Amino acid sequence: MTGKKKSLIILYLIPTLIIYGVFCVYPCLKSLFLSLCSWSGFSDEITFVGLENFRRLVKDPIVWKALGNNLFILVFCTLFTFTLALAFAVMVTKSRRRYHKGLRIIYFIPYVMSIAVVAVLWTFIYNPSFGLVNGFLEKVGLSALQHVWLGESDVIMGALVVPLVWINVGFYMVMFIAAILNISEDCYEAAAIDGANKRQQFWHVTIPGIWQEIRTSLVFFCVTAFNYSFELVYVMTKGGPNRASELLTTYLYEHAFTYSDYGYASAIGVLLFAVLFLIIFIIMKGMKAGYRDE
């Protein structure tokens, strides 16, 4: 590569790097600095307090409750979203029926809807008086299973997982469909000749063939799940009842914009970043070898 081409590439990258630095790098560094300070967000006075916010964070039981809720949502949303997305993707790609093309669009619609709209929709669905869930349970004679879905601590986290799965299944189904269609039919024919049935073809041809896509999708899902869960929970429950659905993001928002305690809110943000970084690191390392490298 000539020096002129290198200069041209750098020239094209400069605007992107500036935007990235201003809107990503600087806010992260600013949050890290504020986590070591006490600041109301309104005054010019920023008091350096060292690790005091982190000591307070370690002793705060709500933080650990919220972290547990975050992990609950992440684990169960990942499990159900990827299982259903893979199942639907395999059914659509292996079927030659025309209406399955329409199903792709139908499954994808929730992903492009506003999270606020989805939250309001599912709030009505879960309504204890006229909601679809309790209404259906009553119709089929299972009134004993009716709950105040967004008002009972025992069931609220499970109730919040359902709309999050509903939102994401269509998107990842489309991702997996694209990946599966890239697998050569020769691989399936060779497996069939060797005596592999449909289940064995799925585990030994389909999964290895889309392993890298699963890995990438999993990382992307972990990042976006924290964002979607905040918006959904804030609109539907605001962390209630009695902190039962509190998340790190809703707790951070509360301290920043209700109590004007930006130092502590930034410390929560640093914890959230560290947890997410650790999860992604584990995923990348744990899935590095995977099927495709075997």
C-alpha cells in the first residue's frame, strides 16, 4: 500500500474517529471520572471523593438485587430467544411453503416496534382485570393460575422476560435463516448418505455451520438486552413492586435524574460496564473454539 493510499484511508477515518471519540470515548471517560466524585449535575462544583461511591455501592443491597435481576433477564431471555429463533429458522428454511416468507415478516415486526409501544401493549395484556393472560386462563378453567402479573414479586421477573423474548425472536430468526442458507446442500446430502437423520444433521451440520453467527449474535444480544430491558421495565414497572424488578439501569437512572446524585449513578454505570465486559469476554473465550474449529 502506497503512502498516498494510507493518507487517503486515514483522511476518511478522521470524521468517524472524531464522532466516536466525542459521543463514545469521552462520555465513558467522563463517567469513570464522575464515579470518583460527588456532583449534583447542576452546580459547577465537583468534589473528588475517591472510592467512596464504590464503597457505598458494595454495601447497597439494592445494587445486588438489581444485578441479580439483570442476570436473570439475560440468562432466560438468551435461552428462550435463541432456542425459539433457531427452531423457527430451521422450520422456515427447510420448508418450501410459500406462506413462510410472510411469517418472516410477521416474526420480525415486534423488533421494529418502539419499545415504549411494546411496553404499553404488554401492560394491557398483563392487566389483572381485562388482560388477555388472565382472561385466557379463566376461559380454560385455570383461574387458580391468575396473578397480578406486574404487581407480585414472585412472578414479575418471569412476566418481563416474555415481552423481551417476543421482541427479539424475529430478528435473530432472520439472522439464523441467512446463516443457514449459506450452508451448502452438499453437506446435508453427505450427512444423509452417511446415515444421519434430521436431528443429527441439525447438531452436526447446521449448528457447526452457523456457529460463528451464533457467537456474534450472542454478543450483540447481551449488549442490546441491557438497553431493551431498561426501557421496558421503566415503562411497565419502574422497578416495582418494592424493587422486585429493579435493574442496574433503572437504579442508575433514579439516582441520576431523581436524586441528582451523578457520582453514585456513574459508579453504578461503571459496575454495569464491568459486568457486561466480563460476560462478553467469557462468551468470546468460551465459544472461541466452538464447532467450526473442530
